[in-house]
Amino acid sequence: MAYDPRAATGIPTEPVGSLPRPAKLQEAYAKYDSGDIGKDELESLQDDAVKDSIEKFEATGSPIISDGEQRWSSFATYPIADTLAGTGLAPGLGPGGQFFAIFADGHGRQLPKLVSGPFKYNQHAADTLRKSIGYATKPMKQAVIAPSMLALLYPLKDPVEGYSREDFEAALVDECEKDIREAFAAGAERVSVDFTEGRLATREDPRNPWTGAGLLPHFIELNNRVMARFSAEERVNIGIHTCPGGDRDSVHSADVPYNNLLASMFDINAGYFLIQLASERDKDPVFESIGKNLRSDAEGVTQMAYLGTTVTQSPRVEAAQEICDQLVRAANFIDKQQIGSTDDCGFSPFSIDEKPNHGSPDYAREVAFANITSRVEGTRMAAEKLGVS
């Protein structure tokens, strides 16, 4: 029987993907990079964290869950490296690529650099999903990385000898399609594409040259090249996630005018969008922009807007009533039949994440599950109030 996003809560609700890794697992990643433990020990600890994540996720009442990306070192580089330090880097890649983001607290996250072709993923999201899905009794979703993020592997100005950007991007689109298809084949009911670079693409940060290169239209085109590989029926269950980052409780583009992105993001022919919103200071203009630009016919699909209702960088737990009120307010601007709810971002997109606002990653895990519980209940309350089923 096909997964029905409305069955449990009326208004659909869904997580983005990641959860904070336990401190013990974060330590294991560091020990693996330093050679102090082997891959078998790391994988055993990843498996323990997945079991715990799924058990606690299911206890929140969420109608669909993820494995929290506990087996990944990074939401952005899982296909091309085993760890953030670059252990297990895919062939044709080297260190010293572009910073995908420089965050408000001053730290940055750097990508590898393409040095030769052809480009291939080392692994796909389904490879870890297959290991996790047997622990779940509820439907699972899978996040994958956008082709627009990995397009940044190709140097901004210097061509790669013997391998054109066009050939690289053709291979990249093929790999992203395969990533999504294999995730569905492994049992995922929904697949969302992480597009955090979208808002950042309009920042024009001189420290990070790609942000001033006017790449947003090309990013949207790349994502649509992937979407074109899927039927309308398939795209109903393929989403796009946008947020201003969420690493070490800091962000990379929250100060960038949101409409720089929202005015064109819905040109991507995805079935639904997971949109950071709870941490946005002035929500009404964002609701209005979503309502104006969300499409009722995106190449045969009525688009859904899953609105962020929980702040993933804060130790404060949103009350269910607050979440309900936010969704009811949004219905003044957006068709209530096109509203869903989500978390602002993945709770911890990288394996080494100290969660300084929370004090520890273990406490951040407790907060994450409490927020998910509130989101599910608040969404159900909003559905009752709006008469959505």
C-alpha cells in the first residue's frame, strides 16, 4: 500500500534528514581518521546510533522517519568521501576545493576538488539505507545531495584538463538520478534533495567567490535536468530542501533576502519543498512569497510547501501550540491543501558537530526528538483547526 502523507496527521509532516550524532560516534569518526580504530569498529558504532535513532524517532509519533544520517560523515559529501577529513575520497578528486559555505560564526566547510575525469560516486544513499531500513517499523525517507552542490567540485575558473564542465555535469546528473532511483528501490517512500546552496548562491561573499558568480539559474537548471528523468507520478514523492545552513548551531545565509531564492526556486519541477521558516524573523512576507510562487501544475504535479516549524540550532523546544499557530497563519497566504510541516534544517548535517548552543551533541539529540514530537502534534492540531484531512 502506497504511503499516504496525510493519513496520520491530516497536514503532511516529514523530517529533513539528519540528527546529531552521539558524542561517542563523533569521537569514533575522529579516531577512524587518525587510524586509532578500523572501519569495522566505526561501522558498529554507526549501527548502534542508527538503531537508537530509529527507536527514538518512531517514539515521536512521526508518520515517516529517517536514520538520522548516522552512517554519513556529511550530507554533502557522502557519495564521494567516507569522512570529513577526506578519508576514502573518490577517484579523480583531491583536497583544496571551494568552500561550499562560510558560516556566521566564522568556520567554513570545504569541498574536495575535481582534478580528473570521469566523475563517479563512490557510494549512493541507498547503500546506507539498505543497512538501516530493517530496523524501522514505519515508512522511511531518504535525503540525497543536489547536483548543484556537487557542481562546485569543478573549479570555478580553471578547466580540468581533458574533462570539460559539460561532460562532468552530464555525469553528475546521471549519478544524482541513480541516487534517487536506488533510494526508492531500497524502500524509501520519499526522497528529498538537499539544496542549501540555493539561498547562499545570492550572497556574493568575497571570501567565497562562487557565491558572486550568479550561479542560481544554473543550479535550478541542473536540478531540473534531474527532475526531467522522472515522471509526474514519481516526482510527487521527490522534494527539494532549502535552508540557510545549520552547522555547529550556526548558519551561512540567513541574512540573505529570502525572495532572492523563493522567486525562482519553485521553477524546479519537484513535487514538494522543505522550507526553513521557524527561524525566519519576519514570516508573513515569506508565506506570501511561497503562496505567490508555489505552482499548482509543475509539469503535472501540484507542489506542496512543507514549512519549517522547529529551529534546529536552538536548545529551545517549540510548543505544539506554537507550531499549530504558525501553520494556521500560513494558510492565510498559502492554499491549505498545499501546506505541510517539517524542521527548519537537518538537525546536524555533519558528523563532527559540537552543538555549542546545546552544550553537547547528546543533549541536542534529546532536543531534536522533543521538537519532532511537538511538530507532529502541532501539525495534527493545525489540520483539525483548518479542516484538512
